[in-house]
Amino acid sequence: MKRKQLFEFEDQSWFPGFLRNYLTDFLQFISNQFDIYKNITPLLSELVKKDGNNTIVDLASGGGGGLYRLSNRLKEEHPDLKIILTDYYPNLKAFEYVRKQSANFGYEKESVDARKVPSHLKGVRTQFLSLHHFREEDAVQILQNAVDSKSPIALFESQERNVKSVLAMLFSPINVLLMTPFIKPFSLGRIVFTYIIPLVPLFVMLDGVLSALRTYTIPEMNELISRVEGHEHFEWKTGKQKSSPVGILYLIGTPK
Ligand SMILES: C[S@@+](CC[C@H](N)C(=O)[O-])C[C@H]1O[C@@H](n2cnc3c(N)ncnc32)[C@H](O)[C@@H]1O
């Protein structure tokens, strides 16, 4: 399947903010519920140790993704670890909810563009389920910005560009309908737009299928790295880590 840039509804500036938040809240819920990042803990732990800032700067955080569960695992080796949530469209309610769950989380109130991260945000940069949102030149810019500021960077995707992922996304509305009552913080709007006017299941499915169709393959990730000026000053790793129930694609770069 050839990669197509396409578009996702949640990326559009006209897309209602409250619906975008319901979509990313759902991603946060399933990522933590199924602990999908458990097997990438050693990869991230090594980066945190090497970097020495004891901080993860998460870009394109949405509703916080699976970082809550991951943070608990990472804290076993890095008890003072801090995690800063950021986004181009910050979901402050969700950020505050995650911060209340765990005091090692903080967040940026202002919009943070993954392609041009402000210099005061120092630490290991992470991105979960968002590399595919960026067209090639923007994805290269994300890596370039990390290289220019000598910041380690780790990008993870839990879907792939294949028939299995597309089929899984087509069935995702069932999960939305089953899991919505358990998503916190509770919101009457979420219930209305899931069960009465079912826009949340519809857009989770549409954006999910579109996400799968535009996910970079490992050779394409390697191609992005080769386009970064000064890439030879970083060590790069790309691959796929089994982490039941999914496989996690990763692209990791660290200063040599
Ligand atoms: C699919 S969500 C991923 C959310 C979260 N990381 C997770 O795992 O659930 C993609 C996120 O990318 C954000 N985003 C889009 N363009 C961005 C940019 N240029 N810089 C930072 N974030 C961006 C969107 O606002 C959205 O929250």
C-alpha cells in the first residue's frame, strides 16, 4: 500500500475543539487500559538515563495518551522523572486530569508545535500516535529540530499501513460504544455525542482508517532520517517492538 498524505478531521482548525478532545480522550483511555506501551519501557528508560535531564517532553500529547501507565513503569528506574505534556491544540482539561493522577506530570498551557519546540523545554522528546499526521517535510522538520537542539527523540506508532490495521479501525466504533461510560473525567457531552448523536464513534473510525493509511513504514522512517542535516551526529534506531495486543513502530534518535 503506497502512503498517501490524506488528512484527518481532528487536524483541521475548523474541527470543533470539544470533539477533538473526545477523540484524544478515547485514545488516552485505550492506551492506558491495554497498557500498549509496556514493552517499550526499556527503550525509553535508556534514553532518559543517557539524556540526564530526568524529563520527558511529550509532543502532540492529545489527552495524554498512554503516558500515565508508562510513567509508572519508568518511575521504577527513574523515581524523579518529570513528564511535560504539550500539544498544538492543548487539551487543558485532560492535561489537568492526568496531572491530578500523578504529581510528576506537568503541562504547557500554550500551543507547542512539534516542528519548532521552544528552547525552555529540555528533555527526551516523545511523540505517540502522531508521526503519521505530518507530511514528509514536516516530519523531517521534527527530526531536524531535535538534532539542532541536541535533544533525544522517540516517535511511536501503534497502527501500521496494512489491511489488519485498517480492519481494526473499521471495528473501533464498537470499542467506543463499550468503553465511553468508563472514560474520565465524566462529561455529559461525551455521552450525548457518542450515543445520541454518534459523532465520536464516527470520527474515531474515519480518523483511525485515515491514520492507518498514512502511517510511515520502517524504510520510510529511515528515508526521513536520511534527509535531516547533521543526522550523522545522532544514533538512530527504527523497528517494531511487540507489545501485546499491538506492535509498536518506533523511530529513535540520540546525540552521539
Ligand atoms: C492522534 S492524536 C495523538 C494524541 C496522543 N499522543 C495519544 O497517543 O493519544 C495527534 C495529536 O497531534 C496534535 N498535533 C497536530 N499537529 C501538531 C503540531 N504541529 N505540533 C504538535 N501537535 C500537533 C493534535 O492536536 C493531536 O492532539
